[in-house]
Amino acid sequence: MSAHPHFVLGLDLDGTCADFYGRMREIAAVYTKQALADLPTDVEWSLSNWGIGEDDYENFHRYAVVEHQLFETMPPLPGAPEALDRLAKEGIRIRIITHRLILSSLHEMTVLQSVRWLDAHHIPYWDLCFMREKDDVNADLYVEDAPHNVLRLQEAGADVVVFANGTNVALEHTSNRVATWDEAEATIRDRYYRWLERHSLSLPSRPGEAPSWFEAGNAPATS
Ligand SMILES: [Mg+2]
């Protein structure tokens, strides 16, 4: 049994840690035979401003995963792996919660590309959940960008850091909206340190440093 409870960060990947829309834009240019520069960088939820409608999304998604290894070739959003590494070293348990299993025939490829991407970018995680209903998985704090997920989590009473992008401009006035990983890291750390104080646990002496109660970097203290 664990001697300490753990602070769990429920982490979305696409549009939060991974530059899903940046990579999808590149693939969309090839798919629709348009020049990349002609595709607006401001993404819309349906991708219709790139010439892909909701009806064609499934075909496009399949093309991106099968022909372009979408989930392995997306760059991380700037600073995400480094920030997550520091937060994990400080004792946060990262629980990845991603809704990527959209087409059943692509599950193997999707999972394989995802774990390869996480390893390649040295993103630390304890759990990897492929989930549509994200509030079915417990976390002390969530990082999300998709408006329907943010609202569903907030309705369930969850604390959510909203990663700003073109898909969630409607949530402009939501508190905890962050635009960069510098901001996200600071917000997550602030929540985590307050949680540590509530649990009478000592704080890390500086960012990226393990607190005294947290043994051997990765291993939770056990009794
Ligand atoms: Mg997302």
C-alpha cells in the first residue's frame, strides 16, 4: 500500500502535448492537393476551412494514420516534453487520457504509433488510457483542448487546464486557459503545490527536483 496519495494529472495528447493540428494541416495539403501555404493555420473544429468536411473526416483520418503515421510524426508542442519531465520528477503521476481509437481497423496502428511517439519524446507517464468519456478516469487535474471534453469534465466538477487553440475559442473566458507550456506548467505546478500543502507533504526545492518524500525519482514511497 502506498504511504502517500498521489496527485494524478489527466493529460490529453492531441492539441495539448502534440501538435495534432499542425501535422494534420500538412497532411491535409497533400490529401486535398493544395499548397500548404494556402491552408489557413487557424484550425476549425470540422477542418472545413482546409477542404475537409465532416463527411470526409473518416477517410482523411485513415489516410493520415496509415499513409503518414500521424500519431508518430506529429511534433510535440513547444516545451511540452520538458515541462512534463520536470513535473513528473516533482512527483506528479501522469495519466494520459486520449480518444484516438476512432476507427476500429486502426487500433493496432494507433496504439503502436502513440507509444512510440511517447517514448521518442521521453514523455513520462504512469497510465495510458484510450478513452472517449474522459471523466470516467479519475484525475486531480486535467489538461484538455476539445470544447466538448472541457465542458463535460467541468460539469463533472473536475478542475481543467484548457489549452488554447482554434477549436476552443468559444471557451475564451474559461479560467485556467493557457496558450503555452510555460503557462501550463506554472498552472499545473501551482495546483500541485497547493495539493501537497493540503496533504502536509513537503514541496520540491525547485522545479524538476524530487521532494524529500518522493523516493528514487519514479518510484512511489511504499509501506
Ligand atoms: Mg485534444
